Amino acid sequence: MGFEEVRFEQDSEKALRNKSLQKALVNVTNRFRSARNKASEEVPDWEDLRTSAREIKKETIENLDKYLLILEESVKRTGGKVHWAKDAEEASRIIVGIAREGNVKSVVKSKSMATEEIELNSSFEDAGIKVVETDLGEYIIQLAGEHPSHIIAPAIPKTKEDISKLFSEKLGIPHYDKPEELTKVARERLRSEFLNADMGVSGANFAVAETGTIVVVENEGNARLTTTVPKIHVALVGIEKLIPHYEDLSLFLTVLARSATGQKSSTYVSFITGPKRSTDIDGPEEFHLVLLDNGRSKILASEETRESLYCIRCGACLNNCPVYRKVGGHSYGWVYSGPIGAIITPQLMGIDKAPELPFASSLCGACHDVCPVKIDFPKVLLELRKNVVESKKGGTRVLERLGIRLWRFTVEHESIYKITNKLSYYFQLPWKGSNGKLNSLPYPFSRWTDQRDFPAVAKKTFRETWKEIKHEAG
Amino acid sequence: MQLNNPKRPLKVYIFITCLVDTFFPEVGESMVKVLKALGVEVDFIEEQTCCGQPAFNSGYQDDARVVAERFLSIFDKTLRDEPGKDTYIVCPSGSCTSMVKVFYEDIFKNSPELLNKVRHISQKTFEFSEFLVTVLNTVDVGAEYSGVITYHDSCHLLRELGIKDGPRELIKSVKGVEFKEMELHDACCGFGGTFSIKFPKVSVSMLDEKIECIINSGADTLVSSDMGCLMNIGGALSRRKIPVKVMHLAELLAKRG
């Protein structure tokens, strides 16, 4: 994804005008939301599970250096290879290098946000290696040449008519109307891709330090095929995906599935520990774990925002976010969207690349309420807002800075505060409409009054009224 | 409707938000009326202006800290000057109350002395409905109003302070009121302070959904506990000439037959 700068306001307005996107967003987020609510209410100690999950993640992230080395040892012990990638470019170079060494012509991929993050597909294509996405949603998105707009439902904006047209154009087949027919076509095409592929690339939902096990959660079976059929399996995993102990998995798999889709468990949960052993009938001959930093250690260094790394990518914050539900994933400018995108994109890409994102929230806190690891989104957003104001980009906010200065000077002095209110009362009169409210104000307040009335400053403020009512009996 | 035999005299210092002071003084008056009717001594410290939230939420934490410190010293001193009474701070806003009770902890996390003041004030500070229900132990304040009411959960009151049932109980106890819960009653109205002018189109699209829910509820009156939300929702209702009345909970509770 050619990433220069996030343009949230511009892109969100485009999304708001897109009627079919608006319809799709309501449908999908409502479905996920009610499924998640039901699934969490079924578990009597749900809140305790969230607390435990947070505690484990906190302890892990605080001791990430130690656990990463344990993970490396464990993977080596089982016959796998471990690679460390400091950024996107290095990660792509390592993975394309593994492919070249194995004389790989064709790659199948299961859904992975980390590979989206490093734009792995374009690196493969540049190297002349064919790469095919095998998650149905990702397959559709790849055919359309687009990018995912939701962590677990990447093809949200696409209707079945869109997909029918797309398949017909790209795969040279007739128009099919029924989702079953379209799925069947994709399944047939993908099956041959699996059988011909020399390498499978996956992400991971969890990497278990003590056993070196990679856990992949999915509903289509494509990740299982990706990680078992080709002779080489590469897993690209962000360093924050680590959990210390195998026994922690039951907790995390429970909160992940229920938060993401409302399922008790995903249809497929694959536990992959090293390459094929001598006693195994099948499985890949080589297993490579590529550990990706790409800005994560910068987040780790910030005590205030470190909890951003607790995320297990369930997508519940997206489905419950009143902003995401209107603007969709692409408005957030990069692979991660919704509240989690608003907090990690500015941190991973640099705050100057996405200065709008920490402000792209009403701070309503619905995300915090549903997060399975209780990330305090409002708190992190507020911290990032502070960072924006203090950054280079923040320096360009002349009007806002002036406004804040004036406000501060006013509220620091009661006498000035009172005079300001009095002056505002008379100053506002030209804008006062017949309904007693202000109907149109100059910029920047016009951004309010274009579609809403603004209340008028009262003729008598409360403090003036107080003098009259303070001695009144109750 | 009177207090259950209070052991010590009870005094409330009202914390009037800058929005209420400047734009909606009737909300402050109503709150005073309700509290006095319940036998509470009410006082207002005129030096108070703002809690600092506008700057804090916009990322200007240094400016916010200066204003918050001013707020803190005014109220800390006042409460310490009244040793013989049970003193409280009561505010007609979930948002400004949570600024003091939740976010001041963050603002002053590196100043132990100020943090002590924050904690002293925090335990004495209550949002208006919370004060009635948990301190005065009252849900029926003797109000009367004829109408169908729906309630909008303001985000900070609901999620930062965890207050959900109290305001509903208070509304339902008003004589003559029929209460109707709307769909998505806990969804943000799109206000979010400066969010509403930074991203007006997104803000209004959230507001559209809220207004649809209000209309579908069949209510003729919308009640909430924060004037921020109500000036946003009310601003669109009046612009669109939708005949739903907008009222702060304090105003409702001050109504008499």
C-alpha cells in the first residue's frame, strides 16, 4: 500500500457518500456486535477473563525481551528457523530470500495483517514470484487490487453483485448470482493453487514462547492448507503476538473467538510446532518464523501507550466504534482501522504521517468496553493527541493554538471570563436566528452551524443568576 | 422526600460547568432548586470557571494542567474550610465530573502533592444524578411532568463513571412521565467536544443515527445528563424542525405540576 500520509477527513467524507458501503457497514458491524454481545454474556466470568487476559499480556509485554529469546530457543529446538526483521523492508527481503533459496515459483498466503503491513505481495511480484491470497475475502480483495477494510472481514464494502462482476472479469467465468456458486468457483481455483504452491505464508494469532508453537485461527480451512501442503512454511509474526505459556491459550482462544465473531471457537485452530517431524506423514519440510518489529519496539518504549501492544486483533473495537461504523476501514489510511488503527498507525508510521488519527474519535470509550484485553483507548488517544500537539505537525495548528491560549487566559481570570461572556452575548446578536439559536457562524464554527444550530450565550449567566437565587428557600 | 435524618448537616458546593454557566444557566438553577427542595444547603464559589477538559481533550495538556490546578486549589480549600459539615461537590455533567474523578489522576500523576488534593476532591465529587441516588438515597424528588421521555446515555457518565440505572430511575419516578428506551441509547451522539468541528460530517452522520433512534422511540422529550450532548442533538433537532423537546435531567426534576 503506497503510504504517504493519512487523510482521514477527506477519505471519511468519501466513505460517507458511498451508499452501498454505508449499508454494508451497518449490516456487518451489527451482526458482529450482537454476536459478540451474546457470546460474552454466555460466559459468567467474562469480565474476569478479560482481566486475566490483560494481566498476561501486560506481563508479557513488560518482559518481551526475555520471552522473545525463549521463543527463539523453542522454535530452534523443534527444527524451525528464526529470523529477526527490524522493519518492513527487511522482513520482505528475508521472506523473498527464503523463497529464492527454495526455488519457489508460487506462494499461497493465508490472511495476515502483518504481511499486509509490510506489503509482502508486491515484494513477491517484484521478484517474479506468483502469490495468491487464499482467505475468500482476501482473495476477492486481491483480485480487485484493493486493500482490506476490516481486520476479520476484509471485503466488507463488496456486495455479491460486485463480486460476481469481479469474478467474471478476472477469472473469465460467466456471471453467477448465488454466493454458493461464487464460493464454489473460488474453492476450485484455490484448491489447485494450494497443490501447486512451493511455499505457504501465514501470520499467527499467537506465538507460544515455551513451546515455539504458532497458533492460527480461521474459519475456512485455507490457513491449515497454507501451513501444511507446501514444502516451506513461513510465518510472519509481530513481536507483540507472543504469549508465554501453552496453557494460556485456552483463555486467549476463548476471548478471541467470542470477541471477534461471537463463536465459541473458530472452526479451525491450527497449532504448528516446527516443521514436519520424521514420524509425521505430511507437513512442510522447512518452517521459518520471521519476527517483525517495524516500529513495535518504539511503542514498547513508551510507558503511556505501551498497552497498544496488548491487542490480539479481534476487531471488536471496530464493530463497536460509532466512528468506524460510519467511515469504514479505508478512511484510516493504512492496514489497521477503527480504534486500534487510530492508536497504532500513528505510532508505527510516525505521528507526523497520521496526525489526524488520534483525533478521529469522540472518546466515547465503547472500544474500551469491549476490548478483550481492556486496552484503555481513550487514555492512549489522549496521550497521542498530546504528542501531535507537541510534534512538528502540531506546530502548524496556528488557529487552534491561539484559541487554546485565549481560552486559557480567559478561564484563568474570573473577571476576564465574565467580561468575555458579556461581550459574547452582544457580539453574537447578528447571528441569532428566529429560534433564539445561532444559525450560521464564521469559520471554524461554521463547521458546527452548517448542519446544526449553536446555542446562544445567555443574557444572564448562571453566576449572575446565582446572586438572585442564593437566598431563596428550597 | 426529605433526607433520612442526616447525622451531620450536609452542604453541597455546586460545580457549574462553563457550558451551563454561559449557555444554559437554567440547568444550574434547576439543580439548585432540586437540591434545596431536598433540604440540602447549596453554595456556589464564584471564582470557579472551567475544569480544563477542552484543552486536555485537544492535546494541550500543559494548558489543561494550569486550569485544572486552579480548579483544584479553589475546591480543595473550600472543602477544608468546612470541617463540621458533610461537604460535597455536585456537578450537572457526567463529562466534567469524570474529568475531575478520572482524568485528573492522569494529569497530576507526577505530582504527589496535587494527586493528594485530587483524591481528596474526587471522593467528594458527584455527578448530579449519582448524588441524588447514592448520597441522598432518593429517586423520587416530587417532580411532575406530562410527556413521553427517552434517555440518552452520555458517554462519559456511562463508561467513565459507570452510571446507567440512576438517571432512568429518577426519570421513571417523575409523576406523569411515560419512559421509552430508544435503540442504541448508549451510542455516542457524535459530539465529542472538538471532534464535532474537526470532523463535522462524521459527527453529523453519528448524530443522524441518534436522531433516528429518538424519533423511532416515540418520545416527545429527550433527557440526558450532559449539555454537550444535548446542544449537539438539540442543535440538529431545531435545525430540522423536529418537535422533540430537549431537557437536562435537572430541568426535568425541577418541574412541578
